[in-house]
Amino acid sequence: MSYFRELPDISAVSLLPGRQRSDERVLVKNIYKRAKLRTDIDYAVTAFDIKMIKEGERPDTMAAELYDDPELDWVIMTTNNITNLRNQWPLSNNDLHSYMLDKYGSEAALLEPHHYETPEIRDQFNRTVLKKGLIVDEDFTFSYVGLNNKTITTDKTNYDSIQASSEFTQAYKDSFILLNRKAAGPVSNFKFETKMNDAKRLIRILKPEFLGGFVADMRNIMKYETSSQYINRTTKAAYNPRETGV
């Protein structure tokens, strides 16, 4: 990844066992120096295309296809604020399956519920009364009153109790309607992990006509300002406590 070549250096005191002097130094990359998109480009819709990462694609293969240079993979990562490739880039199907087995322990465990979500429920006027995808408890129930003043409910236990009770009038019993679907459905560990992995596939791609300006900005940001530690625009010295004994 050529990104690390873009990082400036720090002249740090050597801690290597083979050093000859106490003030001997080595050059290391300043991994704490980090660039980001200019705000005007970041918010410019016309500067980006939206791309779906295909199975097996990597930042370097995408950079080779888009920019004719696989070492510009860091451009793709920077424009999408990807700092941890393992966690923020979608896994291949085989790697995802291995990851799930390591996490959950067995094939059978992959089919167990990870959590429960609501389905979308609409009233007789096709209005949404319960949003889809809300995370709820397994026994979550839902009720609403329709235009005819009847209570529509997913709570079958309560509904059956009311219908079987002798304490309520038939008119009251008739004021309840039981929905034919539950208010909470299971989402398996497999489905959850697959959904989370697929959510990483949609990324922004900086259009090639903006590439030159972005790389130039990146290199300018990485240069050091003049200071007491300044050596040159790409190198600064780290503090050496051996020089003062502090």
C-alpha cells in the first residue's frame, strides 16, 4: 500500500539492541498523521460515484481498475473513512463463513436467533402503523385502534383470554381483531452477520478527474510545519530524554 510512503517520517531514538550510541536514531513512519477529504469535495455529490463491492474485490484491485494504479488503494480507503480494512471491508463468502463459525461455534448455532425484529404492519388505509426492522424482545406485542374503533392486536394470549372470558360482553369481545402475524420475528445469527457484511459493500468512489487534486492535497497535508523538531518538510525529530537526562 503506497499510503505508507505518503506518510511523513519521525526521527526517533533507536531502541534496537544493536545500536552503537545512545543518541542513535531511526526513521519511522508517523502513523498518527492522517488525511481526510476536503470538506468541499466531501460534500460534492458530483465528485463521487456509488459502487457495490463485488465478491472478492479488494481496494488494490478496484484502484487498478478505476485509476490504473493498484497502489492508489489508499484513495478508496480514505474517501470512505476506512481505517481498519479487516473490520470495515466486506469479507468474502468463505471468510465470512469461517468468521461466523469461530464466533458462534457451530453450524447449528448459526441458525439460532440473534435478535428479534418487527415486520411492517399497515392499516386498512395502507398507512404504516409499525415500522419494519425495529429490534424488540421475543414476546413484543403490538396493538392499534382502527377507524371502526376496533383494537387490532398481535397479542394472541391476551386476545384468546378475552374471547374465552365470561366477564366481557360479546360486543366487547367483537371489538378486538387478531392480526394474522406476530409483532416480532427472529433474525438468525447467519442472517444478521450476512446483513452486516453486505452493508459494507456500498462505497463512494472518487471520480478520476478529482484524483490529481486529492493526491496533491494529501501530500501537502502530510508535510510538517516549521518547529523546534523540524528537520525538513517530511521529517521531524522525536524528543530524546537521554540528551537531558529527563
